Amino acid sequence: MVRLVLVLGDQLSHDIHALRKADPARDVVVMAEVAEEAAYVPHHPKKIAFLFTAMRKFASELREAGWQVAYTTLDDAENTGSIPGELLRRAEDHGAREVLATKPGEWRLIAALQEIPLKVALLADDRFLCSHAAFQAWAKGRKALRLEYFYREMRRKTGLLMEDDKPVGGKWNYDHDNRKPATADLFRKGPPEAQGGAVLDDVLDLVEAHFPDNFGTLRPFTFQTDRAGALRALDHFITHTLPDFGAYQDAMLQGDPYLYHAVIGLYLNAGLLSPLEVCKRAEAAYQAGAAPINSVEGFIRQIIGWREFIRGIYFLEGPDYTRCNALNHQRKLPAFYWGAETRMNCIAQAVDQTRDLAYAHHIQRLMVTGNFALLAGINPAQVHEWYLAVYADACEWVEAPNTIGMSQFADGGVVASKPYVSSGAYIDRMSDYCASCHYRVKKKTGAKACPFNLLYWHFLTRHRDRFQGNPRMAQIYRNWDRMDQTRRKQVLAEAQDFLDRMARGETV
């Protein structure tokens, strides 16, 4: 009997588990653009366009390879609006009772598939290098789950940058070398832009018609939308920007959004590239003398270390993880995250870039928009939904632990050993944002004081009971205690005034 083979928009790999288990001679691949997936958060138009275009091209590749594909476009008059609805519709069309599905990367969709009245075989997504069982075994019995130890195990498992059982170069981690601010460089090349075509043009028109009010600029559209294009983007990174990636990966510059970053996260997360192939390309560049060890190690750590670690955390913690709020932060997400005016140049730069590109690199996310949200006490669920909506590479399995755990410390320390907060000094050191800001980063109090300076101490004071015993934060509290009492009162009063004005919707 015919079986349905579900392929989701982030499963665009020809060797995906469900396709390997299926028979192209009898089974039917089901792919669908559905309103439920496109609108459960207000996704960036570029994100929707990327996924729909990549899905349509992948469906064409499957047909050319001999598969029968039942593909539903968003504007199909018979579209049921959901993945379960499309599976039931296609099951009736083809007389199918069984579905082969690679396990989705989101608890919400896993639950939806388990509830449909068909036999659904949820197969492990083995495109990742660490299975759920392997991560659970590693995590069992540990007092704390820390990336560094997991990363070393993944290096040993993959053999990447290893000589026997020792790390190449004698060190596991070169992060200390990777903290340089960037300078303007007119000759730095950005990632290659997408080639147009009828499929992309049709999707852009569709997204423009159906999602006119979503935050984000749709055109020009520059992302690659198939494996060939993703490989071109990878080639560009390895050749042109990997050598300097390590040193400058934390840097931020106005007017230079990509710097030395790969901008391939969305291709990895959609399945157009595999984690091991990109790491092997980077390792080969080091072995050929084309890229230094600090750049290659730093890049590989992000892929086989952080990416796999974060996925392990998401599935280990379970479906309630996105509701964590350990610090009881309840303020609403300010309107300037959606493009309203703000006098904070670093926030404006990050949000404007996000609006135009559906992209920002990890330090912009962690230490600008994320840092502010944590300092200001924004509800982490709202922060999580914002990140999930606005970035083209955002799938919940990777976005939620980065936001709930790393960025907002809402999980109480599962991901991070301390909250990632800083005053304006860090942003000033790693960017050129502060020089043209309304506020003055060197000012600690007064009308022009940098809000990050004020909110930093406000955050630490209101959460002192939780953090003063943290060995990594004890010195910070000692510095606060040595500050003049009158000065401390002024800092806290001005921080509260800022928060009150922000809550009233005033431009801050």
C-alpha cells in the first residue's frame, strides 16, 4: 500500500531519513505551504520567501529523481491550512494509511503529527551529529551542562582538528584570540547574492500579497534558495572571509552587516548544507594553510559544538522550555523592536538591519537586542517569539535555547553559567555604534547617560539575591558596594525613570 512521506521546509535534504525509508516506486512525498506554519508567529517576509522558494525547488528535484510529489502551494484553493490537514487530504486522495516523517525540530509540530488519525512513523533526524539518546547519555548525572566539555566530546567523535586524541595546535579553544573590533574595509566582500528566476519571482509576489503587514523588507531578496546556491555561499565564505572570521567574529560595524561571517545558518537549518561537510571544508582550509587555527576552530566550534549542544538542550528540556521565566521578567517588548523610533543607536542599527535583511550575527543578537531585553526585564516569551519571527535562520530548536537560555537566562542557568549582561562599554569596544548615538557611552548618570550603563546596575541590584554568590559575578557586586551611596541611588532612580518612560511608549 502507498505511504505518504512528509518533507518539511527545514528538511530539504535528499538523504533525509523519511526519504531513505521510502520507496519512490509506490510512495508519495507530501510537501505543503500552509498558513499555520507561515503565521504562528509573524515571520519575516524574507524568511517565508526563502523557505517557500527552497521547498518548490526541492520538490522539482525530487520529481526529476523519480518521486511522485503532492505539493500544495499557499494559494491552492484546496489548501487545508495545516500540515495535519494536508496529510489527511493526501491520504484520502491516495488511499494511504501510513506516514513516514522525519522528526520535526519543534515540539508543537511533533504533537500535531502524533494526534492525526493515521499511523505516523516519526524517524530520527540523523542529519545531526549527536542523537537525542547520545546527548541524554552525556548529560546524565552532570551537575551542569557546559558547552566546552560537550564540544571536546564532539571533536573526538568527528575527528575534526584532532591528532590522535589531542587537539590540533595543543588547545581545544582559541576564543581568547577572537575578540577584536573591526575597522572599515571598502574591499570586504559580502556573501554572493541569489540569482533570480520564475520560481523566486512567483513566491515573492505570493508573499507580498499574503503577508503585507509583517515586519521586514521583502525586496531586494538576496538569499540562496537551493543547494547549488548554498554551496556557492559556502565557497565564498571559505575562500574570502574564513581567514579573518575568528579574530573579528564579535565585531559590529554600521553599514557592514556581514563582516567576516558565513551567513549559512539558514542553509544548514533548512537542510541545504550538512554540518559535517561545512566543517570539513573549513578544516581543509586550515590544512592547506589558507586559514588560521583560531578562525577554523572558532567556526567548527559553532557548528559541532554550539549548534549540536543547543539542539540537545531543546529536546532534553521538553515542550515547556519556552515558557521558562526564572527571573520573573514581565515587561512588554518595546515597540522599537518592531521598528519604532529609538535614540539608542546600537538598537536602531540591529533592528534596522534585521528588518532589511532578516539577519544579524550572534553578538548583535546576544549583546545588543538580547542584552537590552534582559537588562530591561522584558518577558522572555515575547523576546523568544520576536527572535523566532524576524530571523531567516530561526527554527525553534535552535532559537529557543539561544534566547530563553543563553540570552535571557530565563531557564535559570541550564545553558549559561551567568547572565550575559554588559554596560555600554562592551558595545563601544566591539562596534562603532556609540560614536553617533544620542546617548554618551562614557556617561554613567544624567540625561545623556547610556541606558545600558543605567540598566546594568538596575538589573544586578534587583537580582542580587540570585547572583551575588556566583563566583563570576562577585567582583561586580563588590564594585557596586564601593560606589558612593548617593551615586548608587541616582543610578537606580534614573534607570527606573528610563523604564517608566519606555513603558509609557515615550521615545527613549
